[in-house]
Amino acid sequence: MAYPFRPAPDSYAGNDDATNIATCTNTAYLTLANVTGGTPLPAEIEATLATGTAALVHVVGELANSNAGSTTYLTFSVSGATTVASANERSINYESSAADDRAQFGATILVDTLTPGTNTFTLEAKVSSGTGSLDDVRIAVQAL
């Protein structure tokens, strides 16, 4: 059986360091280096590349929350040639069924409203309530 060629992403960033787990209590989206009420990461998790009008954005993370029934969100914003704010519609999110319950999630999102040029895709997070935990977070972007 032949498999189609799958090119590598044009730009990738991630936090593979198990000692760097972001925690937050902010209820509005903030970058992972600027989250409040917890522990920010030492640097932004972002991917910068030249794009046309569209890109595939792959977001992955292990999410948890200190409160049962509270949700932790992980998404991305775009800056540079294009400005796109973070939004729940483009997030991976997890509503903990028990305190500190955690799960690994990933999603691929098509962004087809880009302005051609250099764009930076930056991971951002928030919670509905409680303290969110974000571990092993990654973003990979492939220009189309």
C-alpha cells in the first residue's frame, strides 16, 4: 500500500520540558508566558512563518483543572501581517469531570483569512474557573 507524502510543518514550537507546566486562573485569553494566578512558562510558545491566505494550525496539549466541572482552554492568536484574536471556536478545551482530572487533546484548524506575509501564531490559554494546568503544549503551522 502506498502512502501519500506528508510534508513537515513549516514552523513548530512546543514545551517538552516536564518541569515547565503552565497554570492559570485568568478567565480571558493570555499568552502562556503571561498567564495570571499561576505559573507562566518562561517563554512564549509560538510559530512564525511566511504564509499565503491560508494555513493549517495544529494545537496539542494536556489540559486539567483544579475544579470538577470547570474548563481549561488552549487556542492561538495570529499577529504580524494578520491580526486574529484567540477564540473558543478554535480552541481545544477540557471540562474536568473530577478535580485535577487531565486529558491530552489535539486539533487541526484551517485558518483561511490570513493576509499574505509573515505571521506569528501564539498559544494562549484561559479557564472558566478554578486553576487550569497546561502541559506538553505544542503548535505546528503549515502554510497552504
